[in-house]
Amino acid sequence: MLSTQQRAARSSFFLVFVLLVLATTITRNVEGHVRLECPPPLSGKTGEKIGPCDVSTDDGLLQSFPLQANALNTVTWLESISHPGAPVRFALSREGGGDSNGGEAATGFETCLLLDHIPHDALSRPTYRNESSWHRSSITLWIPDVQCERCYLQLISVMSDAAHGVPIDTKCAYRANTNNVIEIAETPESDFPACPAVYHSCSPVSIDGTIPRNDMDVCNTTEFEDQLGWPLTPRDNPDLYEHSIYYNRGDVGLYSTTDATLRFVGSPLTDATCTNTKYCDPDVSFEEILAIPDAAAYISLEGSCASVVKTKVEAYVPPAAAAVDSTINSSTSSSARTLTQLMIPATTATLTLLLMILFLGK
């Protein structure tokens, strides 16, 4: 028989265990700071700093999302913690590369930049633990004449403020995690220190073009910018918009509150107008330098993701869970579906309670 003291100690230990389990369950989907929304990402992570993607290995559960070659394709992303002036960049991997170990994806992204220096929305004010409040932005990319069955659309978001290691009036360069594999696109980065904090998110995509992605050594980013009429290029302003090089809080924008499209571009933030690392009131800090034309290709809504901008932001659903939910929906009645779906989130709590009963009863 256990003594009273032994039982008390055992109970305390188990209580701590239960709390840890519940805490893990509650917080499993609330990692900061940004991830793709459409096309769907490999994971729900928004805080992956290592890169080049948000997972180390692609398990293949998520189907490749079709993009149209030689066409405009709208994409959307979500921010879970706002970072004023933090730019977004999109790139495309080689065929079949989805790991972070120096493989095809790790080197391929730097050879095919689709669009860079996409401004951060100054209106972004998400609540970290409420996924439905995460802030949506969108942009329309030009997808070239590429053919791939499963390559990866990569989003990176660069924390370009002093709090994240980029001092005022300085620049940093994005350094891909390539296991020391040097790519052509990395050459100009040597003049600037590496950006210390960069978040990564990737979506597996298929593209119906004619030129195999692996046959393209380097994509023509300038051509993609021209197709879009993109104004934030090295040709227009080399001090601010060099590819993969980022000025302290240099990419500021205002997006539409109805369809999440870019409407205005602002000048870099300064400490004179804002020092907050999570929100800068645009009424005080935003200085317009460009109004986006209504006919601009990069804010047109095109492709399969275009309709997403009108929908409510929803929590991430892993591919396996989505498959289970699809099976439930197709094979059960409405009442049975409701009961089953209610039971799934309760599983962890139920098992914990049963373990506690068994544990304390000994």
C-alpha cells in the first residue's frame, strides 16, 4: 500500500503531466508568424525559420495544387503575428524537392524567384491564439511556361526590423539553407549580412507548362515582373528593391479590407513615426509613395485561389484529418457526422481522464 505522502506526490506528478498534455493540445496550432493559405501549405506552421520549407520532409499526403502555366495565378497567405515592414518573396523549387537537407528544393528556390518585395499590410493586427483572426493578404503571380508534377511554391517573410537583427538604415540578405551549396542567385548577397529571422512556408504544386522545371537553370525574374507590370524592382529602385536584399522595414503597404489586394505602397518605416515591433498605426506612420492602378495585373484575381479572398479565414486542417473528415462526410448521416466530429477533439482529454482514474486508483 502507498502511504499518504506517496499518493500525494504521485497525484501532483500526474496533475503536472495532465496539464502539460492539455497545454500541448491547446497550443498545437498557434505558432507565429506567417504561412501560405492558398495554395494549401505542407503544414500549419507559421514560425519555421530554418527553411527552405515549413517541414523537413514532404510525406506526400497533401495533393499537388494545380497552377496554370503562362498565366496569372492569385495566391493568399496568413499572418499570425504582425511584423511591420516585413516583405514577402515567392520562389519555385525544382521538381520533387521538398526537404531541408540541401536537396533539390534547398538549392532550386534560389534559381527561380517569381516575385520579391511584396509589401506588408500595415493594417495587419491578428490575434495569435485565434486563427480566424489571422490576417490575409493576396498577390497575383505570373507562372511561366514550366512543367512539373510536384514542385514547391515557397513563401518567405523577412523580419527586417532592429528587434530581429537588422539595424536602422541597414540591409540584410536572405541566405537559403542549402548546406553550403552555392547557387548563382546567392552571389550578390555577399555584400550584406544574413537576415537573422526569416519565416518559410511551402505548397506542393503542379504546373501544366511545356519546359520541365529541372531543365531551367535560372528563371527570368525580370520577365515575370514585366508580365505583371510590377513596380518594385531593382531597375526602378536598386536601393530598396534588389532581389533577396531587404532594407530595415522597407516594404510597407496598405491592402484592401474587402479582397486583401494591395492598394498602396508606402515609404520605409522610421523610428520617428513608429518603434512598435507588432503594429504601426498607418494614420501616423504610413507615407504613400505609390497608388496601385485598378487594372494592375498583380492585383487581378485569377485562378483557383481567387475566390478565397472572399471567404472567412479558417484554422489549418492537416491532410490526414481532412481525409478523415471527407470520409465521414461521404459515408455518414448529418447527425452521425456531428457526433463523430465532436468526438475527435475530445479524444485527448478523454484519454487523459481515463489515465488519471487508473493512475490514482492504484
